[in-house]
Amino acid sequence: MFDIHERKRPEMGMGGRRGGGGGGGGGMMGGCYIYDENQRPNDTLVTPDVTFRRSIYMNGSMTMDDGNTVTIWGFNDGGGGMMMGGPFPSPAMRVTQGQIVHTQLSVPMCCAHTIHHHGIEPGWESDGVGHISWDVSGTTYTYQWRPMHPGTYFYHCHTNTVLHAEMGMYGALIVDPPEGVGTLYSGGPTYDMEAFWVVDEIDSFWHTLGWTAGTCGADVGLNDLNPDYFIITGVDGARSAMNAPGIATTMQVGQKLLARYICAGYHPQRIHFGGLTGTIHISDGRVLPRPVQVTELRAHSGERYDIIFEPDTPGEYIISCEIRHWVTGEVLGTARTRITVE
Ligand SMILES: [Cu+2]
């Protein structure tokens, strides 16, 4: 009988680790990409309120709790060429509702990438979906956007997306209301502290592929995601996320914690709050008509939830993020963190 987990990895072909997958141009300018960013109408850029600069790295690494390291790609804060490693997740973008924002993405000639501001609705020339507009390579491109709804979003590369997002090319994007940090939305609840739960799975085999892998008809196994690590906000959820700053939280009775949750993986996720009840106020960047109280949450790829916890009983509450196989529903792994209430 066919076992869905029995994977047959395709041969890597001549490319090996870099530029592997064949058919994609051997790691340089692959023929299946569109580089004509000069298609942008010249009169569409206006003076921004905020500018972010992002360069790329493709030589980062993450050390797991078992001592193994996995190659990570991502964005660095600042322009210029390729850097040696960088933060994972990529540096957050934090803006105020209504601001006009520019994201200037610099990519060297080695490769192609984009930035897609997930959940934001910019003009077509700023959407950053490589395959239907263009990829950025050997230049700096400006994305212009204006967030009109507060909440939790994220940005990610949208070139060869299945692979590049898995490699780590994403970061949080937070939209605050005019009242600023501490208020979820105008007229909405306040909060005293924030936790960032960006839950993702890693298939370490995928992290050996080159940037063009799987494009131009090559089959390198990107239909077959068999994760061996389960992470929260760039930290191994096996043990390290239990005490990682910004993920794990210690709070007092009477305080309000805002958990900004992003489903950054591809398999569905199910989060148990360990006995706590959370109140969802915003889903995918839209305020709910009525807040919803939950003790667990199910989510799929790209979803975000803004959840406020206001615990009234001291204790340690384990937040368990199960990653479940998208066909069988089997629990593939669990990433854990905690909320400690004093
Ligand atoms: Cu990319």
C-alpha cells in the first residue's frame, strides 16, 4: 500500500546544492524569470512616510536543539549586496495605519527575489508576486504600499515561493492604529505586552536546494514536504522556544498579553493554549464583528490571528503548536512555548 510518508527524492542533477534542480539556469539568471521591473509607470511613486530597506542573504544558518544546522535565506535590514547571514525571521516592519510606505529591495545579480506584503493590497506594480509581475535581480526595486487596517501581517519572498518562503525569506509586518503600540485598533482593546508566534515547519532536505530548484519543469520534490523540525519565530520548538524572549512570556495577573500568531508553514496547524482562554479580536488584518473566545485555534498557511490573553490564575501554561499532515491529519510534530502567570 502506498505510504504517503515514503518519499522518493528525485536526483539532484548536475547542480547539486547551489543552482540545483536542473533547467533553472544553474543558479544564475534562470530563463523562467521575468526581470523587466522597468515596466513600472514612472509616476506611481509618491513621497513616503516610512522607508524600509532590505537586502538578501542566502547563506544563513539555524542551529537546532539537536545540534544540526539548516541553511536559511532571508532579508537583512539595509540596502546593498548579499550579506553573510542575517536574522531569522527577517527584521519586522512596523508601521502606522494610513502611512505611505516604501520597501526598497536590493538584490545582486546572483539570483532573483521579491517582497510580497502579505495581506496588504497595493497597486499591481507593488504586489511583488514574481511570476505574474516581475522578479528583482541586479537592481533595487521600490514597493509602495499603504496599510489601512491594523493587525498582524507578514512579508515574504514571492519568487519560486514554495521554496523561498520555506527557506526563511519572511518577516513580521505589524500595522498599529494611530494610537500606537499598546492599542490593537482604534476603539479596540489595549494590551501590556506582545508575543510573536510565527509557527513554521522545516524539511531540512528542501534546505539543500538551489534558488531555481523546481522551476522550468524540473521535479525536485517540492510537492513532498516532510518536516523534521518545528519552529516558532525562528527558534526550535523542541525545547528552545520554551524560554525564548519575545515568544515565551512571563506576566502578572491583571496584565494583558497580545499574541501575534502567524501560520508561516504549509501544513495545517492546531494550537492549544494549555488551559488558557484567548480572545481573538483580529483575523487576517480585519477586526472581527464580535471578539471570539477560544481555548485552541486551527489555522492554515498564511493566516494570522491577534489574540489577547488576560489570565486570572497564576501558573505555567504550555502553548502547543501541532503541525498536522495536510492529507492524513497526522500530527507530524509539535512546537511549544509557554505563558507563565505570576
Ligand atoms: Cu526569494
